[in-house]
Amino acid sequence: MPVDEIRITTTVARVLRQFLEHPSEPCYGFNLMRSTGLASGTLYVILARLQRAGWLASEQEAIDPVATGRPARRLYRLTPDGAQAAHLELAELSDQLRPPRFRPLLRLQDGKS
Amino acid sequence: MIAAKYLLGLVVAVLIAAVGELVSDEIRARLDRIPLALLAAASRRIAPEFRTELYDEAWLPELQHILQGDEAMPITRLIHGTRYAVRLWLSAPHISRVCTGTARQSLLSRAFTPSIGLVLYAGPLPIVVFAACFAVENGSWIYGLVAVLLAGEGYVAVRGARWLLMHYLGYRPNAASWCPCRWATLSRAIVLPSTLTATCAAVLLNLVNQNNLLIEASLFWLYLAGSVGYFYLLWSGYSYRVIYMVKSLQRRDMSDTASPA
């Protein structure tokens, strides 16, 4: 299923990169908060946007809440199309943000004089 | 005697320690509820159809994990849990808008969109004002002003009804679609406070003249019928939100059923 386009900001890119680090492993919301350094309010907006666009899929953790003594957490993982789109978008963003070849200012001034 | 004093001191010390521990437990239990209460408040800021998915299945289990995690010390877990809940409380409307696919309204639009408070206020308003107009023996310029302001309110109500019609026709709101409502919004910003002031003035004038507001109004029933229509228009303006919510749910159901195919 093709995914919708999404505006890739640097914060969205940080989240996507985290998913692409281990594409097969699902991520928890709190772990994503820690690894990306984003606040819960920012992260869940991005997750909702990615889910709505079809880049992410979510499911409940397969545990018995009574046995473990805690409710099942929500897991997020990239969809195959989402992973492909994320790769392309991050590569494009990386190209855009790559700095030009470094030229020391001092040498330029020397050359002018 | 001295032994008795020591014994008494020992008993008091034990009692103080026991009470201190009870108080400490009580405070700890109450402090632990702060993030949960904040998160519950955040859940009330999201669209009802997404509360289970967001609050029950995603946010609450994560908060429980923060509060019960292995490294959760009492103060650390309180700070982390509270920060988690507060940030979600702040962003809940935004998350809700992303989920429902609705656009953000401007502050002015949100402030002056027909609400329950407005409907309750503006619904009986024509009855009071027109009754006041016919109750006094000598007319006053203030009633003319009220009539003009009421016409402004009527205009806003008609715009609200137009919104309802647009939604019946499947018109989807976005940032641009608020523009036609701009005049209604601006007029409401002027009309509402002015109408309230003028109504109070009219009622006060009526009281000073010692006239009965409703009983002496000869055309009361006619204006009552007009007021019902007026109330309906205002209510229509308000109900576009409900209509839109239903429509967004229908769209969601349709996309859910279409996706497996």
C-alpha cells in the first residue's frame, strides 16, 4: 500500500532514524523519547502523523497484564513502504544538509590580499 | 520514676516513627496520583473516538512503566511522570487534530465560534429584550440599539447555519475554509459584549420603570416563536462540530474497510 507524503522536519527525521536503526524491532513510546531526546508531547504528535500517513503500524504488546502486573504497552514499527520512504527521505535530507567543502576563511583572505 | 519517663519517651518515639511512616506512605501514594490525574485530564482534551486508542492503549501503559520501572526512584518517577503527563496535556489537542485530520482554528475563531454558553445566553435573549421594548410606556434609544445588535447576532447565527449546510454537503473544513467565517467571527467579537451590555441596560431601565418584563408584552407569543427559530439557528451553528465528528468517523470506517481489499 503506498504511503502518504509527510513533511520531514529534523525532529521527524530523528524519530525515523531511530526506527531505521533496527527496522525489524518494534519501539515503545518511552524508549523512543529517551533515544531521540524528544518530549512526550512532541513525540506522540509525530507518531500520530506517521501512523496516519501509513509509515508506521502499531500493535499492543503480547503479554498477560495480570501475570506481569502492568498493562500491555503499545509497540510501533515501520511498515515496509514506510521504511522505504523513510530511507529515501532521510537520504534526501542528508544531501540537503550536508555542508559544502570546508574552506578556511584565513586562506581566502590571504588569497584576496 | 526515671524508668517510667524513659519508657514513656520510648513509646512516644515509636508512635512518632509509626505516624511518620504512615504520613510518608500517604504522601507518596498521593504524589503518585498526580501524573495519573494529569494524564486523565489530557485524555479529556482529545476527540472521544480516539481516547481508547491513545489514552488507554498508548499513554497510560507508558506512564505506568515510568512510575513502576526498575530505576524509578520516588522523586525521579514523580518528576518524569509529571513531565510526561504535562507535555501530553499541552499537546493533546494537536494530537487529536492529527488523528481526526482537522485543521487548527485561529484563536479568534475558537473564542467566538458558537458554543453551548452562547446558545444558552443568546437563545432567550430576544424574549427578554423584545419584552422589555413593549413593556415600557415610553420608548428609549437603547431599545433601538439592542435591536440592531440582535440583527448582528442573527447574522452570525445564519452564518453558523450555513456552516451546517456546508457540512451536510460533505464540505471538509481546513485552514482556508475558516475564511468565510471571518466576518461572522469579527462581528461576534463586537456584537456579543455590546449585546450583553445593552440587554443589561434595557432590563435595568425596565426595572426602574417598575414594569413586568414578560406579562405586559402584548406580542410576547409572536416573539417567543421568533426566538425558538433564533435558538435553532444558533444551535445549528454549534452542532456543525458534532456533524463533522460523525463525518470524520464515517470516513475512517470507510478507509478501514477499504484498506484490506
